[in-house]
Amino acid sequence: MKNPFPTVLKAARMARKGRPLSAALLWQRALMPAIPKPPRAPKRKSPAKKADRVERPAPGSFIEGDYSCAQGSLRYRLYTPVGSARRRLPLIVMLHGCTQSAADFATGTAMNRLADELGFLVLYPEQSPRANPNRCWNWHSPSHQKRGSGEAAVIASMTRHILDLCKGHEGRVYIAGISAGGAAAAIVAAAYPQLYVAVGVHSGVPMGTIGSVGEALAAMRGKAAAPVGKTRPPLPMILFHGDSDRVVHPSNAAGFVSQLQRSSARALSVQSEAGVAPGGRAFTRTLYRYGRGPIMLEEWTVHGSGHAWSGGQPGGSHTDPKGPDASRAMAIFFLARRRAG
């Protein structure tokens, strides 16, 4: 309690000087108990920043993960290139072939090394042996061929998840694959054209009238029923096929050209060039476009090559190191394209 005597003395002086009202007020203050000050409200702490569900992978990391959505679950490998973690990077989705794994496909294509050089993320979804004993994507089944269903939906949903996780560039997303993975890549790209900008198919089968294992085997032998009628315009595509492929007949490459022709009444202009890869394989590169417009289909026929990733590394399965570098050609084709807006 505050000492009241100085106040009392001051009040007495005021009374002697003829100021009784002021003196009375001072007496009242002196005799009233002190009113405690209300406690100070605790300082509000600024809300902690909401932590991400999963941290953005570090540059140069090659991580494993699991992804689940309403349509199913898949494991994956994800490579984040070296360099600044702040960049909004393009994303290339790579679908392996039968009997392969995500890690094996990454080794054989050497796409991670190109990612460091050119600056893009690489996502490798991995098929489960429970879904297919040979780890083939089930591209022959109608339940996996359409938007919102099966493996196509899981791969597209996983792509969006990785874009969100890595803060990737939504206008620069691409998908590619070999064999069953190539067929699946074409299906996913056609089902989700608002997500992917371009597609790469190596030794694959075009979408068409395939709805069973028997029809898939016939298509792989080059005996698929030829689709007729107009089709939707496909995304820009880069296509590789060995002309000595005994697993997926080389004539399947013509099916992709047919799709492009049936998607528009405009005439296609065609330009071809021949060359020899540093490894010794000869090749023919053919470009298809409408008039003087952008290239819609870039087709590489690798002479003497079989069912193998052209220019791939011998450490991975199903590779042909002698051919032109399919990984580099696809990366360059992809990165030259972006969605406006």
C-alpha cells in the first residue's frame, strides 16, 4: 500500500489556505485502498507457420515414396535436380516397361543426369506385382484407359501431388514411357490433356480398339483393328521405335501418325532426315506439322534396334546404347513446350 502521510500533509496545507474541497478530495484518495492494476494480457504469439505434410525434397535427392488416392495406390521414385530449391521446375513423368522397376528405368534412361543438366523434376511411378505379375501397366483394360478410373487416374493424381509437394511448374508437365509404359503414357496424356503438355512414347502401342489381353497381343504383333473416324487432337508427341523390334511390331508407330491425321482435316507437312548416332545406329527422324505451325509429332525410327530404350545405359534393362539418345531428344522436345497462362 502506498504511504498516505504525504497526501495527508498536503491536504492540511490546502485546508489552511482556504481550499477545503481540494483538501477533502486528497483525504479521500489517501484513505481509499489502492485499486490493483489489471494484469497485462499475455502477448499474443504469432501463429506458427503450418508445416507441410511432407518436406520438399532436397536438391540432388532421389527419394522413394508411397501415394494413395480414391482410385488406388502406387509406389514411386522422385528425383530433384541439383541447384536452387526455389525454382519452379518442369516435371517429366516416366513410366517403366514390363519386368522393370522405377530404379531400373531411371538407371537405363539416365534421365536423372539430364535433369541436373537441363533442370527438371523426374517422377517414376512403379507398378505393383500385385496389380500385374510382370509389373506391366494394365493399358489393355478399359478400366485403366479413361479419365477418373484405374491406373490412369492414380498416375494423374500422383502427378498433381508431386507438383504441389515440389512447387513444380504447372504449365510444364510431361509424360513418357516404354512398351507397356509407352502405351500407358499415351492413355494418361489423352485422358488428362489439361495436366500434361506433351507425351513421349518409346516402342509403344497407340490407343485404339484395344479392350482385352487378346486384342493387346494382336496389336503388339501389328494386327490391331485400324480405328476409323475422327478423333480428338492428340498432345504434341515424340515417338521412338526400333525397326527390328520383335516384341511390339514397328508398324505400331504408324498408328500414332494415323491418329494425328484423323484429328484434323488440315494437311500435314512432313519433313525427314537421316543420321547416324555416335554409337553406330542409323536412324530416320520425321517431323509432322500443320503448315508452318509447331511440330505435332516427332518420329524417330532406329534402324537395327530392337525392343529397347535407344541410347540407354547398359546398367539398366532393355536398353540399346548404340542408338540415338532418346532421353535427351525427349527432354529437349518437352522443355520447348509449355502451356500458356
